[in-house]
Amino acid sequence: MPQITVDYSAALHDSFDRRGYAKALHPVVVDTVAARAEACKTRVRAVEDFTVGDGTGGDAVVHVEIALAAGRTEEVKGRLAQAAAALVRDFLPAADGPAVHISAEVRDLDPAYRTA
């Protein structure tokens, strides 16, 4: 715990610094929800097919999901989601590429979640 998943449009593969983002996100998670840095686990997945709106804009998407052990308030989870989404821009170049839609959500892990 925390389990972090970042899905991003494959069109951003050469421009989104995924490892840099994960390394910068972990301290934000630690500071916001009192997690341990070594407990943060991030996987990043390129997704080939995204459609935004009517699909004619060639837009791109980055979506961050952070799953935590239950017990954080909605306010804390909201602050973390906002920070995670805002941080993405630091790892995308400011260019005349596609419009990038960034979102983040923070949710509770299933009560049956276990580590070994």
C-alpha cells in the first residue's frame, strides 16, 4: 500500500517522463497520507485506445489511480488526487502536441487486500 496505477495515451510514450513522475509522486503520497515511501508501488501502462469527446480531436489522456488502506478522510483523498493530477504537467513537455486531459482519483483498497 499505496497501490498506484497511471494509464496514459500511448501517443505520449516519447514525451511523458513516467519514471520521473512516479519518483516525484511518492513523496507527495507520503506527505499527504502518512504512508511509507517504500510502501508506494507504481505501475504505468500505455493504453492504445482512448476516445475523448467525439474522437476527432486527437486528444491524449493521463489518469492516475491511487488505492490506499481505508481510513483517510474524503478531504485528504481529494487533496492527494488534486496534487497527483497537477504534478503530471511537470513531466509533460509544454509543446504544441495534442490536448492532454489529466485526471486522478484516490480510493480505498478492498478490505481483503493483503501483502506478502
